[in-house]
Amino acid sequence: MAEQASTAITLREFNNRIKRLLMNPAVCNCWIRADLSDVNVRGGHCYLELVEKDERTGATVAKMRGIIWSNRFSYLRAKFLQVTGQDLKSGLKVLVEVSVNYHEQYGISLIINDIDPSYTLGDMERIRREILMRLKVDGVIDMNKQLEFPAFPQRVAIVSASGAAGYGDFMNQIHNNAYNLQFYTCLFPAVMQGQNTVTTVIAALDRINEHIDLFDCVVIIRGGGATSDLNSFDDYTLASYVAQFPLPVVVGIGHERDVTILDYVACRRVKTPTAAAELLVGCGVEALAHVDELKDSILNIARDYLSAAKQQLQYLSGTIPLMASNIIERNDARLRHLMQIVPITAQNRINSEHERLRYRLQSLTQASAQLLVREKLRLSAMQDKIDILSPQNTLRRGYSLTTVGGKAVIDASSLRPGDVIVTSFKTGSVESTVNNIKK
């Protein structure tokens, strides 16, 4: 141990050795390709991350801090803007000239000395554009935006990491609002960074969908961090799922400068989790203001109605006596007129009815006489027929009538030997006993 201690060097000397190693020309003024991430300008300097991703898996394979000092940044920024028409921002693939820099306290970083603006947008931005185009072609990009956002969404389903600072800020902001508005929140935990983000967020949305009647909207929130940490939210499957979700979705991911694919498909996009809470509280405040307006409107309408009713009552109280007097006079005159015309009308009606009765009596008398004549003629004709068809008339013409037991015999087969038959003639009758029947 004593020998090791005698040969040991200080940390500062070790850092100096690293610094001397990094003075190798092989790591000075090198042109490299990388994606920009987490671009941030402070104090005139530009701080950023240079990121390289695996083209097959999309996983980050290399990442290093980069700096453009203020004495070069203004020039490079203007140069890049003039050629590309856009500012340096996260998601661009750039070709930059860098030199390695090592600081004893802050470690290794890359100093960017130059940039080639002719190098086009990087894969990160290209992929995002392709995803947005695919969502447009599929016809789903605006589906969630077209949902009607509730006037006061009180029942809120939250998709976030349970211990995240952004989730804590959201809960504090929404439940401790200055207006004492009551919200009912339920967390559906999900991983909000890394490879499991897409699957866990979709799983959380599936659980919400199983209880969709219990919620007014969904809030997907994540606090700030490196822009490269938000790449999971630039995913087609997740974006398509959010775009087609049946409840309005509010997205509050990252900082104000961060924009993900979910921001393009959500019903509402806010810059931070706190802003998401402020949005919901703002809806409640607007709802309260609308209720106050309705209250004032109802009071004004009631006052106007009462005022109009009072005026009408005053008018009626003055006009009713006069109207009553006029009505009485009109009805009195009408009554006198009726008293004059009723006797005349009644006598005319009686005379008319007497005349009608006399006419009816004459008509009935004539009709009765005619009916009696017709019936007498009909009876006489029937009597003639009866006389012609009577048995006595038949006997007078030389025919006889044979009966058994008072019933006429019309068929010899109806008789039996021994039957007593009566044969009637014009001048008398004969009784006989049947001995033999010939058919």
C-alpha cells in the first residue's frame, strides 16, 4: 500500500494527462455527422447534444455535449438560417466541424467551429415528417381534434409516471387552484422515457377505454428533460392510437420548445404539465363565469318581466272598470234586443211547424189510403190462387184424394198391407183396407 501511494498522482494531474491526450490532431477540426438534440441558447452561447441513432432499431448509440461559443454562434446561426430557411433546432441532422474540449470540472465536450448548412434535415425530422404524412394519408390526424372538448372537464384520466416531477406539478396545480374548483383525477401509470414508453402508454389508454364513461378527458403529461428523451413520443403507432382515442386528449410533454408527434394529433396541446392543469382550471373558470353570466341574465330577465307585469297590472287596474261597464252596457242592449225578437221568432217558428204538421198529416192520409188499396188487391189475388189450388176445387174436377192418418198419400210405397186409407170424392169419402200393393 505504501508503494502504491508513493507512485500515485493527483486527480488534477490525471485530468491534465487526459487533456494532453486530447490534443491529438485526429480529434481537432473534424467534420462529423450527427442529429441535433436539446438545443438551448443561453447568454449568447448555444448548448446542445449531438446524437447518433442506430438506423435499424432507432436506439441512441452515441451522444455528446456540444457548444457553439457566442463569438461563432451568431455567424453560424445566420449562415444556417439563410441557406435552410430555419433556425438551428432539435431534430436536425447536421454536418459540423468540431474539436474536442476537456475541462477538469465539466468533462469532455465538443466545440463546434463551423457548420455545413447544405446538409439537409436529419433523420429525426425526416421521420417525423413521414409519420405526420402517414397519419394524414390514413385520415386520422385530425380525429381527436374534432372531438368536442368539454366546457368543464372535471373527471380527468392521467397518463404519466407516478413519481415524476411533472405529475406532481400537475396535481398540485389542479387540486390547489385559487378558485377551489373540484377535480376528480385518476392516474394510469406508464413509463414516459425509453423503449417501453409506447407500449405502456398504449396499455394505460386501453385501461382508460375500459372505463371511458367515468372520464371527461385524458391528460398525457411528462416533465422536461433532454429532447432526445422525448423521441418515444414520435412514434406512429402511439400517435395513431391517440388520434383515434374516443375521449379528448390533452398533451403536455416537455418544455415550451419541445414538440412531438402527439402535439399534432391531440385535441389540445400545451407546453408543460403545469400548463395542462392551467388549461383545465381555465375551463372551470370560464364555466363559472358563464354561470355568473346566466345568473345575471336570469335576474335581468326576471326584473324586466316583473316591471312589465307591474306596468300591465297598472294599466289593467285602470281599464278593467271601464271595460266592465262597456261590457255590461253592450250585454244589456243585446238582452233588450233579444227580448223584443224572441216572441216574434217563436210565433213564426210555431206557425211554420203547424204548417209542416198539416202537410205531413195530409201526406200520411193519402199514403195510408193508397197502401190499403194495394194490399186489398194483393189479398184478392192471393185468395184467387188459393181457391184455384185448393183440394175441394181439385175434387170438383173429378179427382180423388187418398189419406192415411190424415196425411195425403202420394206414393204407393209409403203404404203397408192392412193400412186403412180414406178416399175422398166431390160428394163423399170411402174407407178401404190395403190388401196388396203393386209397384
